[in-house]
Amino acid sequence: MVTQSQPTRTEQATSAGVTERARPGMAQRLGGFLEKAWRPFALLAALFVAWWGVTAAEWVEPYLVPSPGDTFEAIASRPEYFWEHTWTTTYETLLGFVIAAVIGVFAAVVMVQSATVERTLYPLLLFAQVIPKIAIAPLFVVWLGFGIGPKIVVAVLMAFFPVVISMVTGLKSVDPEMLQLSATMGAKPGQTFWKIRFPASLPHLFSGLKVAATMAVTGAVVGEFVGADAGLGFVILQANGNLDTPVLFAGLLIMSLLGVLLFVLVEWLEQLVLPWHASRRTDGVTTTL
């Protein structure tokens, strides 16, 4: 005799063959976060142990690769110095990232709406992307001076391309049947865009934004390499000239941490905006078919 168990509190049958589960609680979310996070943290810890082992065994000269202790001591001994320069780079990065996101989304919408504009702009965007930014950064210093302008421009140029390409792909990936249904029901172009096209493009857009977040950090630092008196790029360049490898490594670590934090921020915004997307649902709806 076969007995059928009753649905639990966390499961309710919604239709034949489909089971909907309740939203996970705080404990489940914390457990899910720890499940995802322990591997990268373990790898990071292993890399630090390897770094410490190489320097402790003196396989590499200290002036080439400093120990983790010397690197963190360099930060701890001059916290105000590093904080000031980190804030400068953070401000340039955030401003460049936001400008690149706004212009990139706008350009993508215009390109999708007009095939002529797309054929005209796309080759120019590709041409601008393949030019090494370190090669043209001195031109921005000549044109805009040694202020914050050149750094923001380089950050925008670095972050713009992933945003516009991802947004164009997202806007073009809408199901044609949805567009036909919208037109059949008499929806206006603006309504179709805001109700169908734009929501469907958001997963692609956030993928591009996460790439752009890290590129914006690199762009800001590249701009600081060319001409600056503040920022992590200035710290790295000055430490390189003085052969101060602990400070140089400290600048690189802070720069990397800044990129990771901005990436995590964009991913957190994606979770807030796209809880319905398949990539965000880990325990939501399952099928038994």
C-alpha cells in the first residue's frame, strides 16, 4: 500500500507537477551565503599562506616580494595616507561608473530603436574599445588638465563598452511572441518598452554592470598613472619609483578590494531588482515532472 505524504508548511501544491516553496528564512539565507562564500575565502586563505610561505622561506628577495606582515604593517603605520588616496580613487571610480552606466543604457536604447544608428555607432564603439587607454590617457591630461577630469573620462571609457553591449543584447533578446502579443493588444511603443523590453533586458544589463564595475576601478587607476597627485594609482607609481614594495603591494591589495566591493554592491542590487530571475531563485519553484 502506497501512502502519500501531506504537503509540509514550506511546500504548497500550486498546479499539477509544480511545487512552490516558501521564501527562505534568515537562517537559511545565512547558510546559503556561507555555502557559497567558504570556497573563495578558503582559496584566498590558501593564497595568503602560500605568499607567507614563499617570503618566510626567503625564496624571493624581500625587495621583490614583501611578506604579508610587511604589507599590512605599511597600511597600519599610515592609515590616513591610504584612506585619503583610497577615497580619491573610490570617488573617481563611482562617478565614472555611474556616468558610463547612464550613457551606455541610453546609447543601447537608441541603437536598438534605430538600425541606422546601430550601424553607425557600433564600429566606432568597437574602434574606441580596442585602443589602449593608457596610450590615450596623456591626451586627456593635455585637454583637461591634472584635475579629476582625465581620471573620470578614462574610467568612463573603460566601463562604457560592457554596459552598452550587454544592454543591446538584452533588448534584442526579448521573445518576439511577447512583442507581437503586445502589439495585438494595442500597447504603445513606450508601454511595450517599459513593460516588456526593459525588464527582459535587466539580467543582461546587470551582467554588463558587474564587468563595468571592475573596469571602472582600472580606468581610474590608469588615469592616475598618467598625471595625478592623489589616488591609488599615484601611490603605486610613487612606491614603484622608490622601490617600496610593501607600499606598492598595499596599494594593489586595496585597489583589488575596491573592485571586489563594487562588484558585490552591483550583485546585491541585482538581487533586489531581479528576485524573479532564474539565476536568483535557488529555492523558489521546483518541478516534479
